[in-house]
Amino acid sequence: MNPFVSETPVTPCHHQQAPCATPTVRLIVFVQFGFIASMAGLIVFFRHTPEFATLSITFVSIFLEALPFMLLGAFIGGFIEVFVSKTIITHIVPARPLPAILLAAGLGLVFPVCECAIVPVVRRLFGKGLPLGAGIAFLLGGPIVNPLVALSTAVAYGNNQAIAGYRLVSGYLIAVAVGLLIDRFFSRKTALVNEPRGNIGEMDDGCNEPASSPGISIQIRRAFRHGASDFIDIGRFLVFGAFVAGVLQTLVARGDLAALFGSLPLSVLAMMTLALLLSLCSEADAFVAASFRTTLPLTAQMAFMVLGPMLDLKLVAMYFRVFKKRLILVMSLLTFIIVFLSMMAGTWVGR
């Protein structure tokens, strides 16, 4: 058996009656319709106001910045679903939690994807049996611990390799810490969303495909269908997260946060809050952080660059398609607290 080909057989189509909508599904549909109605109301009643112009520009910029990476990640996940089997995942990832998490937190060096692309990739890897702690470590560390982010950070800071290295090391260690803690207190059953087959957005039903030994063209088509399914399924949450980030950026001016820059702890918290609100891509956020070089210590800038790729509004919205609410809450709090404590422990960097 080829370990690089998914073990899931392609079976003939068996049409089944769609399952009854659960309260959660009805709530999601209600929220989606409410979101569409609110957008329509904004366009009708506020389209000529300066705030609406700011909101529109911010929303579109966040969405378009994330869109190509999200699309890339969705189709990488589709190819993982079809061509990477559980056997190969078992061979690559160590069985023990600590080695698995240490390895996964650095996988971004081999698979350089930003935070917008990594969510669907990790979602598919979980489906292949990736351990929970390793998946969390890759999810948090991958968008920071990769060569593209190191290059952009160094360029933003005048080819300062030390700052780029410090960012990568910080991201790696924090991803490992959160991965270990999540693995200690959660299991896959208590952390991951259970997705029944045939859910909305699942486009690959296996119809009209042979039951054994599918050709490469059929496998590629299946990979693209899986990728399209992920893109539609998770992309809805990207739209919602980008909209919320745009609203908060419109209502909360950066100058309001600047009033908190009087002390190091407050400046670190303010920059972490700004990272949550701006929802920037990890390959571009260093240029925003570098714009504060004359007004803020490096520790606060580093907090912005480390937290943003791990936790922001668009990411939290996308996490709901992968994780249960309790896991998202605990992971978000742990990440925020550990980043803050790590930055405060490393204040010597900015001196």
C-alpha cells in the first residue's frame, strides 16, 4: 500500500436524507442571515458617512490580504486529504507528546504558511490522526517559525537578523508551551468539532468514481473538491472575522491605545490588543510593528509580532470551524497570558 495515498476508499454514491438541523446549525444560519442583513443596512443607511468608508476599506484590505493565503491553505489541505495517509503521519510524528510537539512547532520551516492558510491545513491533519498537542503547536508556531516571516521581519527592521531570530525563537517556545498545556488538559474528543459526513459545504460525495485504484486525475479532482469544500466552509468565518476587525478598527482609534504607552506593561498590553484588532498577516505585520520604533520599546513591538499570528479576530472566527468553544477560550487565554509573561520576562531585549 502506498503510504502517500489516502486509505479512504472511493465508494459509489449512496444518497441519504440530510440530517435534521441541530440547534447549533440553526444558530449559525441565524447569525449568517443577521450578518447579511446588518451589512445590507450599513450599505443602505450609512454608505455616505466617513466611518462607513473607513470600515469598507479596512474590511476589504483584511479580507483581500488573507484571501490568497486562505485559498492556498485550503488546497494544500485538500491534497493532504487525498495523498497523505494516516500511515505517513504516524511515521513522521513521534508517538510521545513532547517530541511530537517539539517537531510540530517547527514545521513552518518546511511548510511556510501564514496564519490564514494554516487553519484548513491543520484541520485536515487532525482528520489524518495528528495528535492534538502537535496540531496546536503547528497552528500557533507555523505562522511565525518560517523563513518568509523571518525574511520580512529582518527587512522591516533594516536587515536586523537578531530581531528576526528572537521573534522566531519566541514563537517556537510559546507554541510548544501552549501545545503541551492543551495536550495535558484536553483530548481530541473534548477539543475538536465533530463533523458529520454530508455537512453543508462538503462537495466530495464520491459519485461517478471507481471504487478501487483511482487514477491520478481522479485523485487530483478529489483533492480540489476537498480544498473547495474547506475554502467555503472556513471562508465564511474569515469574512465574519474580517468584518468584526474592521468595525473595531473603525471605532477604536490607535490614538486611544497610545494613551496606554506610559509604562512597559501597559505598552505591551496595548500592542497585544492592537494585534488582536488589526488582524494582519504574519508576513506583513513586522512593517506595522517597526513603525513604532521611535515611540515604543522593542518588547512591545515584539509582543505585537508574536501574538498577532497566533491570535486575532479573524483567527478566532476561523477556529470555531475546527475546535469546540471551551478549547478556543482556554487556548486564547493561555496564548495571551503566556505571550505577555514571555515578553515581560524578556524586557532586556528592548534595552
